[in-house]
Amino acid sequence: MSGLSLIITTSALVGSALAEDKFLTTLPTATLYIAIMLTTVPAAFIMERTGRRAGFMLSTIFGIAGGIIAAVAIMEKEFWWFVVANALVGIFTGFANYYRFAAADAVGERDKSRAVSYVMLGGVIAAFVGPNVAGFTRESIAGAPFAGSYVSLVALYMLTLLALTFTKLPATPCIADSSVLKCSGRPVKQIAAQPKFLLAIICGTLGYGIMSFVMTAVPLAMRHHSYLFSDTSFVIQWHILGMFAPSFFTGNLIRRFGVFNILFAGGVLGMVCVAINLMGNSVSHFWFAMVFLGVSWNFLFIGATTLLTETYHSEEQFKIQALNDFMVFTMVAVASLSAGAFQYQLGWSAVNVGALPLLGIILVSVVIVMRKSERQGIDPNLEVIQQESEA
């Protein structure tokens, strides 16, 4: 997460400096998310057969290579090599996104939402580490701004590899029982027909897409208004803090108020972010709006992940998690790629207005599924507690 926050803070700025065509400014960031998208399915099946830990360790090799190539690309002013570097980091991140599922699958039913929240708490540290490392090492290599930042990325991924060598995770169902039937479960079509599954996909996909769309454009919008990089770093740092600090209590909020209410609150907070952004362009406006956007993402992403874990059996986990993350990061890739074009062609206001229909879809979807649950005699506020009691 620290590495990702470093890239979020710097990638669009490096892309703008290296790209001859400014419409390609956010292509490196988009390539990162495209690589994540394309990695999600093979990563799931690799870890299904080799185990989570082996897959996670393999992925760090790609991250280390990406950091090295990015630093060289900046020093040599090679835009396309920088794009390749972002793709390699994307492969690492495509594996790393399964950390939250690894945690959820390693605990009992009643602790899944809290397990996801605890994993996401790593982002609280990342909010400070990533942007500050980017700022401190920005000019560490003369004549190549941010090259040193990507050298530090290599160090972060080496620490990740070191941590993984001491990590133990439960064996996956397919390793514990090599039976083909054990690894298959129900058809995806049957699982996807569940309203809760559809809602989890909608909230996770659109929530992450909106966050990526607005966040990717922020450094460009702030530079357009002649703000210093330190201002941009400050805003991104607080945005990432807003993304992950609520994880201290999001799991408990889901248990107390129900996942539907938390998802609805996430959609409302997204609307608040857009409203603030449309009200002005001061650093304070960017700051408050991006904090609200971060909390919105936290509620939507943790809520959607929790809801998704309620829709599959243990032998179905890898294929459903792969499908979910493939859809999520397909949307994120499209959002990050289009953010630069929206910002340069239409401006900051258009970026924010473009997020409104997607937020509307989230809110309407939550209400529909919530009412469907009520008609079936299920109190959505107590559903999680009832499931825990049954377990």
C-alpha cells in the first residue's frame, strides 16, 4: 500500500514530464490498473494450486523489477519504459490485492469484516510513508525528479518479501483436498444470480472506479491551479488516510448497523466529495473533498468485500474472488485512463460531474436490495449478527 500511494502521488506527474502527447499523461497509471486487471484471474488460479504465500512471494519479484525499470526510465527520459515499469508493479499489486481475502478466509464467519478492516489498516501507515518517501527522495538523483522515489519502491518491495518469509497461512481447499469436485463448487452463473453478489460487484466496482477517476485527476487539477508538489502530496496523503483510517471501526460498524447501511453511507459520502469539489478550487476544498472520497471508498470497498464473502463457499472462493477483482480493476483501469483526458479536455468540474451517475447507481442498487431483503423478512441491520448466530 505504501508503494501504491507513492505511485499515485507521482505517476501522473512523471507521465506528464515524459510524454510528448499530454493526453497520455495518465497512461502509466492506467497501465498499472490494466495490469492489475489482467493479473487477477491468473493470480487466483496460481495461488489456488501453489498456496497464497508462494503466490505473494512470486509477485514481489515483479514489483522489484518494476521499481528498477521505472527509476532507469526516468533517468533516461523513456516514457514507454516507464509504462512498462507500471505494468510490472501492477502484476505485483494484482497478487497483493488478495491479502484482504487471505485474511477473511483465515478466520471464522463472525470475524471476516474485521479481518478485512485490519488488513486495510496498513493503509494508515501507507498514507504517510508513500507520499513522504516520494517527497524526500524526489531530488535524490540529480536531473531526474522522482527517480529516487522509485529506487525507494524497490526497498519497500524487498521488505514485503522479507515479511512474507515469516508468514504462515492456512492451506487452500484445493491443496488440502486435491479432489476436482472439492475445487469446483457451484457454477459461477448460479452464484452471480444472488442479489447480494450483484450488489457487492456494483458497489465494489463503481466505488473503486469513482475513487480512481477523481483521485488520478487531482494532481493534474492542482498543478493546473499552480499549487506546489508539497500541496499535492499533502492532499493525497490525507486522501489515503481517509481511505484506510476508518478501517479501525468499519468492521464494527458493519456488524452493528448492517452492511447495507454502510454501503449507502459510502455512496452519500461520495456525493459530499463531488459537492465540495464543485464549490471551489482552494487547497482546503481539495483536502476536504479527498478525505470524504477516501472514507466513501473505505465504506464501499470493505462493505462490498464483506458482502461478497457471504455469497460463496470455501471451495468457490478463488474463482469468485478472481471474477470480482477482474471486474473491479477493469473499471479502475478505464477510470484512470479517462481521468487525464477528462481533466485536460473538459476540466476539473467535468471530472466530478462525471462521477455523479455512478454514485446514483450505487445508492439506488443498495435501496433495491435492502428492500428486497425486508420483503423476505430479513432485517438488513441485523443480518450479519443473525448469520454469525447461525454459524
